[in-house]
Amino acid sequence: MSTGASAQNDAKRTLALKLAQMQQKADGPALAEQLTASAVQPLLVNWSQRLDESVPPARQKEVRDKLDVELKKFAESTEKIVEGQVAKAAEAALVPIFMEKLTEDDMKTIIAYMESPVSAKFQALGPEASNAWAKRVVDATKSQVESGAKSFDAAANRIVGSAGGASSSGNAAPKK
């Protein structure tokens, strides 16, 4: 490779590295949170089910409180581990992709935009825009979702009622 091509490649790598650092700063916390939740959720589901199946109802709150303390410790520890790797892995994962898929001019344009006041202004609109969008979706689907939930409740009551011989009414209190 010629010296000029090497210098051009170094310049492109420098831009790819800067872009990876910017993306890590912007998206790293959410990625760490998502990955931590994906580690915690299966434990929560598994132990909640096991608690319901193996601990007498009178002791469930006490045991659940103890499990919550341990689960919180696990979640905090896992989040610290994941956060450390999110930062370390950003360069190794992103730089090669940026080098392959983006030109030097592409990266200059992206970086200029990301560093611009208009980008900051646009990012600041994120929560407001997402909330407005979500509200529209909820408003447009609320009656259909509620109707579907009622149908599910009715079907679940029939299934559970036929399996346990209990009343099929959704509001029936358990027999003592």
C-alpha cells in the first residue's frame, strides 16, 4: 500500500473510531440496560414461578422480599459488568463495520451532523415525539386491545375453571 493510501486509511480509521465513540456515548447506556434486563428477566420469571409452586401462600411475601434483595444485587452487578463491556466492545464491533460500509465523506457528514446544534435539538425532541406517537397508537388501539384482553380473560377463565372445577366467572373469589 502506498504512503498516501495508508494515510487515507488512517484518516478513515480515525473517523470510524470517533463515530464509534459517539455511538457508544449515545446508545451505550440503553444497550447496557437492555442487555441487563435480558439477563434478569428469565431469572425473575423462573423464580417467581418456583415460588408460587413451592412456597406456601402465607410465606410468599417474605420469601419474595428476600428474593427481590438478591435479584437487585444480581441486576446491579450484571449492569456494571455489561456497562464495562459495552464501552470496550464499541470500538472492536463498530469500527470495522464503519470502515467497510461508510466512506470517509459519509463519516465526516455523520459526525458533523451529530456534533451540530440541530442534532442536539432533534435528540432532545426524542422523548416528547415518542410519547406523542405512543399516545396516538394507544388511543387508536385501546378499544381493540381491551376487547382482546376481555376475550383472553374469558377463555382463560374457561380453561382454568374446567381444569380446577372452579366457577368460570372472572370475578369469582377462590373457595375456602
